[in-house]
Amino acid sequence: MAWHPSGSLVTDMARDSDYGAFVEKFLLQPSSSPHELPLNSLTFAVKDIFDVDGYVTGLGNPDWSRTHAAATSTAPAVLAVLRGGATCIGKTVMDEMAYSINGENIHYGTPRNPCVPDRVPGGSSSGSAVAVGAKLVDFALGTDTGGSVRVPASYCGILGFRPSHDAISTAGVIPMAQSFDTVGWFARNPVILNRVGRVLLNLPDVDPVKPTQIIIAEDCFQLSTIPSDRVSQPLIKSVEKLFGGHLLKHAILGDYVKDKVPSLKPFLSGGKADQEHNIPSLAALSSAMRLLQRYEFKINHGEWVSTVKPDLGPGISERVWEALKTTDVNVDICHSVKTELRAALIALLGDFGVLAIPTVPGPPPKLQTDPAPLETFRARAFSLLSIGGVSGFCQVSIPLGLYDNLPVAISLLAKHGSDGFLLNLVKTLYDTLEKEVGIAERTSY
């Protein structure tokens, strides 16, 4: 079923030649007959947060590996794609304890961003995104709690899908914060993204449904440092060509959220400083999300962290110890925020409406950037990422080529449970979007 690389030299060499994407390489072949399976002849890699029978699930940290036994079964999500005919070639590097969107790991090395080598790959599913971006595999599995699939997908210039919350089993996946944890995946093209999604979500093949409306969240696009003619414009032109301009609507999402999610009040900061760099109601949404995330992280891992006192990298160490101090104050309000936001966005989008936002507020930061100047960027990033995170809606990050030689991405969100619709829409849009991006790239220089 699997073979182990013998000796550390092989592992070190593998790390060098494979963009540093893998913690361990092995071969898991599909279990049943190779013909007529949807993922036949495709290869994939798995983030080191998924259990694979016979291997220790490392969670990006050597102290975790040292204090945990090998898994005795394989996560259902991994089994699903193996049964679908795909071959697994190994486990990928991740940010420690999944507590970062940066992609840097001081223990196992930082996987090299194939799109821009001097920039971070994004995390925490860093190795999985790099393996796909560098064409080492056809697709890869990751997890997304606060942004860990969407961010690396955007930084590495590939497609990344965060499914509706609870749509795919997270059994055999080390939890981070169950209110937000999802199993996501990466691919370089929409056909493979779709096929993998159908297997993971157990979806029948259905004809694409035309969207009823596509809402451009104007205020969210203003958070981005990349000019809107390189982010929202290619999407707008593609929608006009494929479906007609009458589908396009424009909204100020922050005002809508502030109005429809009254439980956000305790999280709204009175300070004006925040507002210059952010959208107040979305900053509040992000605060609520991160509070609940810290609280659940503490319940999941607090005891292990206090007992083992693991060696954790900069930024992550502070966040982990901060989480351990969290009390349950306002935690119940976070659950109300989740319920209210989901209802508000269902009302806004309807069954086949789509919300468009930038995936992240700008290009990937340079490697080893001091965390302090990144704070504004992080705050804006989490404002954008918390929309999908808190609503539990499905979200896809789509690459939009390069601006200033750095990768650009846009995200589309659809109602909870309409993953199949969103996957089909990406397939329908993709070629036209690529053409529009090509035109925009030529005119923006």
C-alpha cells in the first residue's frame, strides 16, 4: 500500500527538488478497478493534518509528531478521492497547528511559491497549494478554517475551493475550530476542480444553472491595493458576454452586514483608526470569528500546548498562547452572528445568486516580512475571509493572472449547500475570464 523513503538524505533531496512542498512522500494507489473512475490517472497530495493509516499526522510541528502515534485509519475525504481513482504521492508541509495564513514553517522549511519565489506561498495549506502550482500533482487536499485554502490558492495563482461548512466530513482531520473547519482542495484547471468536488461532495452530474444575479461588493474591492480594472473588471466583462449585463448588481456589503447582523454590536470598535484601513462591520465580523476560533482552538489543543510547551515559530507562538487565555465571554454572541449572517446573505443572494469579492487585499507578502507592518494587511484579509468563514457559504478563489508580476485573484461565494452550482459556474466562466484577464494584462502595462 505504501513505501517509505529510506534515510533522511532521500527526504532532504525530495524537499529540495519538490519546491519544499512535501513532509513525506509515499504512494497510495486507488483501491478498486482503474477504469471509468472520475479521478482515474490523477495524482494528488494531502496536507499533513489528514490521517493516513500507518503515518503520524504531523500538524506542521515536530513536537506534535513526537507526542502522537501513527494514525490507525485514513480520513474519509482521502479515502473518497482514492476510491475515485486518484493516486496519492505524499503529505505536504503546513503552517504549525494550522494557525497562520502566511505559509512559513521554521521547522520543515517554507514551500517555495512557484508563481513568485521571493513571496510567501500562503498558508496554512502551503505545501498542498505549492504542489499543485508547481505541477507536482494534479490536485491537492487542504483545510480551510480562517482562509487556509483560499489564501494559498490566491498567492500561488491556482484555483482553491472552500466548500459549504459541514458539506464534507472532517473525520480523521485534526480539528482547529469546528465552527469553521472545512476540507478544501486545489487544482490548476476548473475541470479537475469540478471532478474532485463531485467526488468529495458526492454530487450527481447536473447541467449548469445560470446565475440569477452576480453582486459586486464595491467596498470590498476598495480594500484591495490592486486596481479594480484588474480584479472586478474581467469578471464584469465575462458576465456581460456570457449572461448579459442585467445580471450584475453592485452593493456596499459592509452597510448591508451592519444593518442585518445586529449581534455584531459588541465587536464594532469605536476607534477611527480601524476604519481608514477597513470596513467596520467586516472588521467586527472578523473579530467575532477569531474569538470563537481561539476559544475552540483552546478546547481542542489547550491541554496539549500547556503540557508539551511546543517549540512554535514567530507569530504562531503568540497566537497560540493568546488563544489559551480565551474565556467564554461573548462566545454565545459569536454563534448568533453566524446565524444572522447566514440568513442575511441568503436573503441577499437567493438560491442562485453569487457574491464577488477579492480573495485577499493584495499580492502575497515578501518572505520573512516582519509581522508588525503586515498587521493592516492581515486585518483586511480577515475582513474579506470572514464573510465565507462565518456564513458557512461555499467560496472559490479564481486566479486572474499577474499584476506587476504578482498573482491576483477574485472570489465567488454562493449559498450554503450550492457547491455544485458554484463548481459548474467556475467551469462556465473560466475560459472567458482568462481571455478578459489577458486583455487586462496587456492594457495595464
